[in-house]
Amino acid sequence: MTRSTLPQRRPNITRSIEWQGRALDVTIGFDPATGEPREVFVNVPKGGDMQAALADASVLLSVALQHGISPAELGKSLGRVPVLWAEEGATGPASPVGAVVEAILAEVRP
């Protein structure tokens, strides 16, 4: 797979999500020709160590998306953990990276 080059200006959407009580601002950039997500940026409002790790994870997720790996493929490769406050058997993302991928999936599912 070859990496697709994105135009300088492209549509995007920013969503605030939460992972284990931590707020994350996720911006998803879309390919204007296809409408597919092709990049992601994550900001942690309170910064700290998590900010640097999520900035690096954003680069890795963006490169994967630009090489044609779907958000669904990324999501099924990431860890999940039981969600104690939900119905039995429910799972949620094991890491903030998984929460970011879920945010991307929420924007591409009908």
C-alpha cells in the first residue's frame, strides 16, 4: 500500500471524548475526495505525560490511515477490557489510543 498525500486544506471534525475520567480532544481530518478519515490529532487539555504519548500515537494512527488501513481494522487489533458499569460482557478500550480509534469509528459508521 502506498501512502496517500493529503491536500493542504481538508475537512475535519473535533470531538471531546473521555477515557477513564481523562478528557481528550480528538480532531479527525478527512480526505476531501473520498470522505475517509486520513489523520488524527489528540490533545489532552491538562497535558502531562499522556500528551506526548498521544501525540506520537496520533502520528502512527495517521500513517496507518494514510496507508489504507481502516479504522475498523485498527480497532479490532487493539486491547479491550471489561466495563464494570455497563451490562455484563460489555467491553471498552484498554487504552486512550483505543478510545481515539473508537472516536474515528463513530465518525465513519452510518
